[in-house]
Amino acid sequence: MITKEQLKKYANNLMFDMEDSEYETLSKEFQTLLKQMDLIGNIKDIESLEPMTFPFEKENVTLREDGTVNNISIEDALSNCDSVKNREIKVPKVVD
């Protein structure tokens, strides 16, 4: 069971907050998800099944050829960034 306090802690770690009513709604949704996970976990011999990567049979699937168009230099790409370190964009930490 996930409590409202746990949800508030997780939200704080992700640096956002919600109204109390939103926490109540999220808590109910998590309870539904946990029930569904329990149902899936109770399927006989589920661990012997191979996970599906796509829900439908794939026949005659061809992918387009990738190519590059209108490339810009790294320097041009980084020219509008506020903080650059070692030719990489430096962003603020958002998760503990």
C-alpha cells in the first residue's frame, strides 16, 4: 500500500508538489495498479513466458534508411546554452 506521505516524499524528490486532492486521486490509481500487478503475478507459470516486444505479429516489416540532413556543428548547437562543460550541456539536477 502506498500512502499519501510516501507520494509526497516521492513528489518532493522529483521537485514538484500537488494539491491534497491530487494525492488522493494518485493514491487510488496506485492501488488499482498494485491490484492489477497482483493479478498478473498470480498467473500460473508466467515466469516461463518470454516477454513480448510488440503486441502483434510482424510480417514484411521494412524500415526506412536513416540518413542525416542539415547537420549543424556542435559549437552552433551549444551556442544558445546557458551552461556548457566539456562540450556538453550542463543541466540542474532534478532527482535525488
